[in-house]
Amino acid sequence: EAQVTQNPRYLITVTGKKLTVTCSQNMNHEYMSWYRQDPGLGLRQIYYSMNVEVTDKGDVPEGYKVSRKEKRNFPLILESPSPNQTSLYFCASSLFVWAHEQYFGPGTRLTVT
Amino acid sequence: AQSVAQPEDQVNVAEGNPLTVKCTYSVSGNPYLFWYVQYPNRGLQFLLKYITGDNLVKGSYGFEAEFNKSQTSFPLKKPSALVSDSALYFCAVRDRETSYDKVIFGPGTSLSVIP
């Protein structure tokens, strides 16, 4: 089944404790992206990747890191999480960046206390 | 800069009635436009897109949208609403010339279809 998977689905952590949210797609997609969803703000892009070893900042990159060592994986790293990073996070992928729709993972609900 | 507006936070419609979810956009160049739906506790699902050609595009679950370049709008429509259409709907835009690598999402519109 074609899908985007994220782990964990739910995470509660404390300020400053490094964490990684994994994202994997099995569709051989070139483009991958991370979003955060907050009430009233919709989805805001954190980072995206056009291909392996190519990443770039979205609109809200502060406090996040990403890497794209393999085509299928695109982990999101919070090196020192803060309470303002409490949010619902989505990973997405698309065949190419151009006119193609994105496929979204199920989401990761992160709470930072 | 790109932007997307969905002027209604909430839309209520009776089952069987037509529904419209509004979307207006701002881009420097020509747009790619998308609609996505989010059901509770789920990720977003693609509904339809406008790339080029016919301004009226049809998508999943009986939804359609009409690209209007002069009004910079892309409203989502369905002739007869179902209770199962109740969800959060997002409009998104990608500027095909100036920032094709970024997608901007609107804030979302919550649709409630009342039995």
C-alpha cells in the first residue's frame, strides 16, 4: 500500500530533551516536506526537500533540523524542544515539486512541557 | 509573496443542499491550486487540483472547483452535501514561476453538514 508513515503518533516530552520524528514514504517520491498545524493558522511549512541531500527552509524553520540521506526517509529533529513547538506535525511527499499533489502522513501530536 | 485566504472559519449546510467553501489566493505568477480535506484524527487527503486548461476541475467524492483568474478565487463546490462531508477543508497554492518549491496553505474551513 502506498503510504507515508510517521512515528511516533503521540509524544509528550520536556523542554530541552532532543527528539526525532521519523517520516518514511514508499512511493519513490522526490519531494518531501514537514508541516506544523496550529488552530487558526492552518499548515505552515517547516522544511522541505527536493531530493536526496537537498533540503531548504520553509516558513517556520527555527528550532528544527532535517536531513535527507535516503530518498524514502525525511526525519524531523528538535534538538532543544520548547513549549511553543507543541503542535500537530505532518510529513508529506509528492512525486515531484511541480504540479503534483502531496500525500500526507497520519500526523504526530507533540506536547512539550 | 504567496498567500491563501479562506474567509469562513465555519460553514454549515443542510444535508442534500449545495455547498461552497471559499478560497482566494495571491501569487506573483500563475498558480497551481489544490484542495485537501482532513477528517478527525487523520492526515490531509487530496481532493482536486487546477494546473492548466479547463477552469472547472472535478475531484474525489463528487467535489469540484472553478478557477477564476480575474477574481483570484478557487471555491470548492458540491451539488448535494452528505453528512460524511463534514470535515476540515484546506485550500493551497503554489506559484509556478517564482516559488514553485513552496506550498502555502490557507487556515482551513470547518464544514458541518447537518442531517
